[in-house]
Amino acid sequence: MTKPPTRIQKRNRAAILTAGLDVFSQFGFRGSTLDQIATAAGLSKPNLLYYFPSKDAIYTALLERLLETWLAPLHQMDEDGDPVAEIVGYARRKLDMSRDYPRESRLFANEIVQGAPHIASHLSGELRVLVEEKAAIIKGWSRAGQIADVDPHHLIFSIWALTQHYADFDVQVRAVLDTDDPFAGAGPFLDHVMRSILRP
Amino acid sequence: MTKPPTRIQKRNRAAILTAGLDVFSQFGFRGSTLDQIATAAGLSKPNLLYYFPSKDAIYTALLERLLETWLAPLHQMDEDGDPVAEIVGYARRKLDMSRDYPRESRLFANEIVQGAPHIASHLSGELRVLVEEKAAIIKGWSRAGQIADVDPHHLIFSIWALTQHYADFDVQVRAVLDTDDPFAGAGPFLDHVMRSILRP
DNA sequence: TCTTTGTTTGACCAACTGGTCAAATCAACG
DNA sequence: CGTTGATTTGACCAGTTGGTCAAACAAAGA
């Protein structure tokens, strides 16, 4: 019964989401204003509210769309692959995401740091289930002696922490490093870390 | 010429800073209101502004006080100690801080994620100098063959990332872990990680 | 062309924001 | 006790906020 979106609807909805990502990832939910987002999207505020019913709606639309993208790299981890290659590969993909989608990472970080008021249910739902599944696989590899006996949950946390840090704390990293590309060094380092940890 | 603070001044200033820590660490600077802080401190808004001239003043007072505490563990790293013990010890102290001062960690995280508008100068000042100093020490240990040849800057980043993650992403960690004390597993894991990385 | 539907806007609103100020109240000291 | 200085407050203000609405404007099919 819902009509297909018109060409203009597609364009404007996309523009709003992009603008929202820009603004929300920089200032957080409460720190962002509809005017900022509207201006960034090239629309007037009432016009923006013609496409999304509220500020909250833009924000949650962004978060839910993001969650899929965010979990994709972990989904790819394959039980039947080579354990070290699978885990190192996951870490690598996650680092690539920090490089290529820093705004998404910061949006997520803002939400979580402030207690995840908008996506708490997703965390203890989809995310938890996915992590549980992959943790079991990793545990299996440990037991089979294919990798060292590390706590799989904390292993996953460590990958999140080590990779997202470069997007979320970008200012700090750059202030300290004075390189124009922190990821040049981060890649090899992350590789060394993961292989060292996993060596049986 | 400045008069010594009265008993009431001491009490109220402290209450305001505590309340500010609570509120700012949860909602960020722009997401927090003076009314929230005043209520949390048990004062009226005008009364709060009698002790601090502005919202900004409370926030920066907090941040600057925090910065010392924050860098203390790294300051302690001793060139003449045992390399592995020194680095593992630093990581340990940093993890303890995430456990004991999660609000401080989140306050800092909020500020950095949003581009560090209030402490950018401190990052490229004090912080950078301190990191440079300690990185040189670590580099020395590497060259002497006492630890593996790892990039000292990224080593320090990894310690920040791995420890602060447990404070900053607390909600997520708990949602996934379902343990009442994530730090119980985090400690041994962190120990394993650091020793593995550093083994020459 | 006309009409219908989709799109855009200016004017507006109530609630909230950081901040001010004069007046009231309190604490302490002689 | 009375006086002085520190403390607290209610009333207030101008600017900003998320959101509404009727009216104006475009698009597109009949």
C-alpha cells in the first residue's frame, strides 16, 4: 500500500541522512540541531521535517542503517577458514572501516559512550547473538590448539578497541603522531599484535 | 591578594565539579545543561553561577584537573626499570583507572570524539611531549633487544585503546558479556596481550 | 490546459537555554 | 547584639530549540 518513493524523495532523504551523519557524528544527538542538519543538507528546516517526522527519526534511521554495515565484517568470519587468517582478516577489515568510515565510527562511539539510549536493545539482541556465535567458533579453534587459549570475548573487544580507536580518537592520534596517515603504521602494528596474541 | 576559600566555597565548588563530572560524562558538553548540573549538585542555577562564571568554566576546570590524573600512569614509566614490567605495569595502571574512574574516561572520550574543541592545545602540547619522551625510551628498549621491535607510538595507542574501551564502551561490553565484572577477565587478557606483543 | 499530488517555505509557537540582577538571607566576628 | 561580607534565590531576559501550519509553489499525468 505504501507508494514508491519519487526521485526527489530519494535524493532528499539521502541528502538528509548524509548531512545527519556529518552533524550527529561531530556533536552527538543532543548537541546537534535540526537547523545544522537542514543547512548541511541544503534544505529549510520545515522542508527537512517533511521527509522525517522528527530529529529522533533521523538519528535512529542512521543508527539502524549503520548497525548492519558495522557488523558485516564480523559476519564474514568463517568457521572453516584458517583460524589465524580469519581473525587477522577480521581485524584488518575493521581497521579499513575506521579508515573509510570514520564518521560512522564516531556516530556509534558517541551513542555508546553516552549509554546507548537509542540502541540498547540492539546491543543485547543482534550484537550479543552474533558475538556469542563467533566466540564459540574462536573457542573451538583454541580447544583444537590452532590458536592460543585466549578469552574469545575479550579478543573481539580488543579488535574493536584497537581499530575504532583510530577513527574515534583521530584528533588525539594526529596530535601525537604528526603523520598525515596514521593508518600506514597502524596496519602493520595491528597485524603484529593479532599474530602475537594468537600464536599457540 | 586573592582571599582563601571559605569552608562553604570548598564544599560547593567540589560538589559542582562532582556533579559536572556526572552530567558532562553522560551527555557531553553541548548535551548538558546548567540546570542538570545545579540539581545534581544540590544548588540552584544562579547559585551555581555564583561559584563558576559559566558552563564553559566548569567544563574546562574539570578537563584540566583530569588531564593530570590521566597522564600520571604514563609519567610513572621508568627508563631504568625492566622493560616488559614497565610497559605491562603501565597498561595495568591504565586498566585500573578505567575501572576506578569510568566517568573521567567517558568525559575525556566525549571531548576527543567530538574533536577536542576545548583541549586541542593540550594534546599537541603536554601530551605530545610526554608521549614523545616515553616513545624514545621504548624505542631504546627495542634497539637493545629487550623487547620486540614494535612501533612505540602505536604501542602506546594500543594501551589507551585496550584499557579505555572498558570504561567508554561499558554498556556494550556489559550487553555482550553478561558478567557483572568485565574487568575480571580484562586484566589477565590485557596481560597476555602485552607480553605476547613484546616478546622479542 | 487543468487538476491532482507532491514539495517548499515564511511565519509562528511553546519550551528550554545560558546567563543577569537586585533583593533577601545567612554566617561570623567584634 | 549589630554589622559586615558571604551566600542564596525568585524573577527575569534574550537567544535558541524542536516542531507546526496554512499557504504558496512545482510536477506530472489526464
